[in-house]
Amino acid sequence: MNTEHWTKAELRARLLAWYDANARALPWRVGPAERARGVRPDPYRVWLSEVMLQQTTVAVVRRYFARFTELWPRVEDLAAASEAQVMAEWAGLGYYARARNLHACARIVAEAGGRFPSTREGLEKLPGIGPYTAAAIAAIAHDAPEAVVDGNVERVMARLHAVEEPLPKAKPRLAAHAAALVSPHRPGDFAQAMMDLGATVCTPRAPACGRCPLAFACAARASGLARELPRRAAKTPKPRRRGIAYVARRAGDGAWLLERRPPRGLLGGTLGWPVSEWTEGDAPAPAPPLAAEWSDAGARVRHTFTHFHLELEVFVTLAAPGVEPRRGSFVPAEAFRAEALPSLMRKVHAVAREHPAIAAVS
DNA sequence: GAAACGTGGCA
DNA sequence: TTGCCAAGTTT
């Protein structure tokens, strides 16, 4: 039973008209005017932006997208890079499995002639491409009539239909609502319109219903629930862990002792300072990567991951020129870039570099 | 289905 | 300062 006094076609038309006038200009996007003239976006750029945008804000992605496309304009260029290069450029973006999968995916696509699959099913087989990203690439790059359901769309659907069931249980229902709305004529623009609406109007905390092209049809708006939806299951509190980071420089040439982390798990595959285990109750056991006189740098590094808080003590030492580290390897001062480290490790560096034991080394 | 997996901005 | 949240995927 449909008691609404509006049709889906009307809703689609309102949303697309709003998009035509309000689409955000994004470096990876072909805007509605150009799209109407037949211009298609480059699937490589759509894929790259979509992977970067997974759980990540547009403002941050802009910088990384510019750098990646400058270094690697085509998928073959990215495929030809080393994984270490890709990890270094991804440093700071987070969720590093994305970078490993990105590189693996680039090699598969390059090997297959440099063409991305054009269907959702084909795309979803590639590493790092799940249901959302596959649908997004198919819709945006190929105008396939796929429902593109991300956090924005879930929020818009929850409000439009006043779905009070909390996430994540409500996901299938919200996806069904979204699927029922997909535009058969402009699927790519429709997908991007829905996401732009969620990002700029139907925002999480303070929805601007006064500017919303769908307000006329919004059930949450009608019942004053817009700000409350979507509801979410209660989150479990984050435990607090402690650890020790070790920053060693070599006397003479000023090389830094760094270690490549294991390929899977937290910060997997990234470059960083040798660290102790991170413990919840007891103090972490010391685990210096080389035998030396270590000094406490004083300031602690605090960092919050998705599922725990971390507080790191920072120890520094000036190592003798001939010393052999137990773990990691020395990186020449000229080759060292703090920007190639994940954020946690950048914070450790910022603390360590102030310590007189290593600050003056050149 | 639940848990792991980063980071920065904002209230 | 602390908690919430942002264009999800993998195991």
C-alpha cells in the first residue's frame, strides 16, 4: 500500500534537478552538464577516488587523489610502482589494507589490458572492491542502473522513510528503499546526487531540511525525527593500551632505525618505529631494537584507533656507527621522510626529534 | 554476524 | 577532553 501523494518519478526528478544546480565540483567527477554532453569519467579515477573515500572525508581525499594521479596517471603506472612506494604515498590516509588491495587490484587490471570490468559482478571480484564500491563504479563510470548505498544514502533513506530500526540491522531495509528509487535514465548522476545530498544537506547532526529537495516527501521531516535518524546500536567502549616506541639515530650519518610492519593487521605493511607490545593492564615489557643507552623523551604520544586508545612512551638513543640492530634497518637521513609514515608514527617522530640526544645529529 | 581496521574534525 | 562520525571491506 502506498499512501504517499508523490511518485517515485517525481522524487527522482526533484533530486536530479537539485543535483544539476548544486553538484559539488570534485576532481574525479564529471559534472552533470558535461555528463549530459556525453562525457564519461575515467574508470581508473572513479575507482581510485572511491577506494580513497571509503570511510574517509572528501577534504582529505582531495590531497591524496591529486598526488596519486600526478604520480600515476593511469592504472598501468600504479601497477608499475612498488608496494613500498604506494604505502609511502598512502601514509596518513588510514586503513592500510586499502592501499595493499589498491596495488594488487591495479596489477590485476593492468595485466588484463588496463580495462576495469564494467559490471558490478565483475568489479566485485577485485581486491578492495566490495558491494558499495562495485556498484558506485558501475553506476558512475558506466551508467549501470545499480543502487549505490553508502552511509549517506542509508541516512537519507532512514529519514525519507522514517526507518526507526537501528543500524546495522536496518541495512537491508534501507538498501531496498534505495534500490526502489534508482533512476533508469541517469543512474550515475542519481547515485552522486544522493551522496551529495547526504553530504551537504541531509547531514548527520544538523540536517538542512529547509534546503532539501526531498523535504516534501520526507517522513522524518514530517514527524520531527530527522535529527534522530538513523538510530545506531550502542557502541562498546574503547579499551586503553600502553606501549613503548623506540627512535634510534646513528651517530655520524644520522640514519634513522625503521621497521616494516607485518603485511596484515594493524598498520599492516607500513613503515614505522620499532615498538613494544601494546598491553591493556600490565606495563609493556621493554623491547629495545638494539643494545644502547635509551633516554625517555618525556612527552607521551596519544592516538586513537578504531577500537582502542593507545598511549606510547617514546625512548630515544644515539647509536654507535657500527651497531647491528636486532630489528629493523637504518634509513639514510636523506631518504627519510616523516610524511611517509602513518600518523601514529609521525607523532612519535615529532616527540623524538625534540630530544637533545638526536636533535643535533645531521 | 561480529570484530578488525586509521584518521582528523567537530560539538 | 571525550565521543561521534565519514563515499566500507575483509576475515
